[in-house]
Amino acid sequence: MLPQNDLTFGLVGRKLGHSWSPQIHEMLGSAPYSLVELEPQEVEGFLRGGSWQGLNVTIPYKAVAAQVADQTSERVRRLGVANTLVRRPDGTIFAENTDVLGFSWMLERFCRNSLCAEACEALRGAKALVLGSGGASQAVQMALRETSANVVVISRSGEERYETILERHADARLIVNATPVGMYPNCPATPIEPDVLQKMDDLAGVLDVVYNPERTGICLAAERLGIPSESGLAMLVSQAFWSSRLFQREALDDSLVETIEKDLRSRMRNIVLIGMPGAGKTTSGRQLARLLKRPFVDLDDAFELEVGSSPAEFIRSKGEASFRRRESEIAASYAERSGFVIACGGGIVTRPENYDLLHQNGTLVYLDRPIDALSTSGRPISQNRGVAELARERGPLYESWADLRLGCTGSPAGDAAAIASELGLTH
């Protein structure tokens, strides 16, 4: 923790290792911005003391933030929690809840883009289910009620429970996940099973306040059903925007929200290379990681480090089915992270569950090399079944999984440059 006198702006919480707030506030101009991890007994003294200019406060300290303030906004008075504190020139502390403003911004854009109407028009009188009843839920509820939506809070106990959603609320138009279910590193997970969503014929959208991973479990489920969905990065950036305006005591250009959101998505999204064995995923991936200055992992190399034998040796000794199970476990441990270049084994697409693992935080790139240029050396499955048969089996899967298909250029450096260009990652 920084000494109080060295802190200008920052985020206060208990565990903050996953936070993207410093990058966002640097782009907004409210920097230097530090992460301050405190135990409960330290919080009140820290908030009242020091020479900080502006603070964001996250769980579990939002109620304390509201209590220490000398003056609060109407939102804070109604909710009893604050996520933004500003020290005024006279030393007094003002508290605001920019989570409400951030979710309102995200909701309005989602309704315009996905429901083709302003939020008040799209949701007036419609049923909106809010999953969870904690601090994030309170902010979401307030924003939804401002649109005149019929808000129903679903929790683990009480009359409105997850088990009765279909019985009581199959007519809901919108679902918002305001729980931490599905948040990194416990992802992808969803508070509502896909078969429940499938039976909700009037459901027009799914939102999630969780921003990491980019596509949460409930958003992945909605995507498979063709239901518009969005996770919480826009809310994160927008609430930071409103906080930064208060910190700096000046107006900021509204266009910053989408600019920063787009920048974060491009930097944090994994680039996942799929394709036939011998297509050059490893060599091209290394070149791409070097070009973009990102960490690189080859899942076959990671398998060998984890298990102690190469994939080829493991398949020969224990069979392909056993290998695929372990491969999925290792893929999950890397795909839940952000900003990687990941080279997958050729058979990763043979297990459908791997798609969600890779897609939750990644852009999937199919590296397509002609069959006659593929090597089978050291590849027992290719040797046993033949490259042509594998291509017939896996080709449609690569096509359906891929966000981008790239014909190999003839060199790893050329492939890397082409991928970066196609994804808009070159300057």
C-alpha cells in the first residue's frame, strides 16, 4: 500500500489483483491511479485521512464509503452505498454512486443497438429480472426503474428464487446478472442454465455487470440462443468516466467511453490460433506475440510442462480420450486469462465444450494451410488416421468456430503480420 501522502487517485478494496481501473483512469487523465488493498479495520481511517484527491471504492467497502462522507448525492442517500469519493478543496468528502450512471449508459446503448429503441421506450412496463441483491444489484435496479421497467430481484432465498423463474417470470424481456457468478477465475459459469433461457420466449436481451471474462457464462448461453447480450466492460468504463469527471472537476468528452472500451477490448482479448496439425500455429503465434508484445503459450508445450510427457507420448500410452480431457483442463487455465496469444493443438475443436473456454476471452483465428503442405512428423493421430481424414472431420469445426479464417502466407512472420492487420492491431 502506498503512503497516504503519495496517493492522488486510486481504488480501495480488499482484493484488487484483477482490476483494470488503473489503465482506464490513465486514459481518462485521472492519474497516477493506485490500487489500495485494505483490511476492514483499516478502511475508515484511510478514507478519512490522507491527502488523496479522488477514490473509487469497491466491495466490500461501499457502505463505509457512504458513511464517511460529509455530503452525499441523492443516489447514495437512496442506496446507502457509494463507489466514488472526492475530497473537496476545503477538505470535506463528497460521495457519489457512479455505478448507477455507468449501468445506465450501458443499458441505453444496448437498447438502442440491440432493441432498436431508447431504454425508456424498450423497457417501459416490461419485466426486467435482476439476479442478485447486493450492492451492484442496487445500482442496476435504480437505473432500470428510471426507465419504468417492472423490476424483479431474483435471489437464492425468498419468494423470487432461481427455481421459480420459469414458473413466475417466463415473460421477462431483460435479464441482468448482478452477481459475481461467472467472474474470473471461476469462468465460464452462469447463474441461470441455458435451458431456462431457451424457454423464455419473450427474452430480448441479457446483460452482465461482470466484465472479466469478456463473454461471461450467461452471455455465452444467450449468444448460442441468438439472444443479444453484453457483459460489463462498458459499465466499468462509463462509471470510471463519471468518477474521473468528479476527480478532475472538469467536463470530459463523452466519446472517451467507447474509445477506451474499444482499446481495452483489443488489448485484453486473447488471440487464439486453431487449425490442422502442422499448419504453423506455434511458429506464427510466436511471431504474432513478438509483434504485439504479448505473452505466448502453446497448449501442447503447456501440456508437457504440466503432465511431464509430450502430447504424442501421452496419446500413445493412455489414449486420445484421456489426452483430450487433460487438454481441456489446461486450455481452460490459459483461456480464462487476458491478452495472450494462444496456439492450440489441432484436435482442440473435437470437444464442443472447448469452444466456450476459448471464446469467452478470445478471438479465434483459423490458420488454414493446404493439406499437402502439412507435416505428420511426431503427430500420432495424423499418422494413424491420415491428414485427409482429419481435415474432412475437423475442417467444418474450424470454420464454425473461427472469427477469422486466414490462408497461410508462406511464412510465420507473414502470417503474424496478416493476422494483426486483419484484427486491426497494427498502427
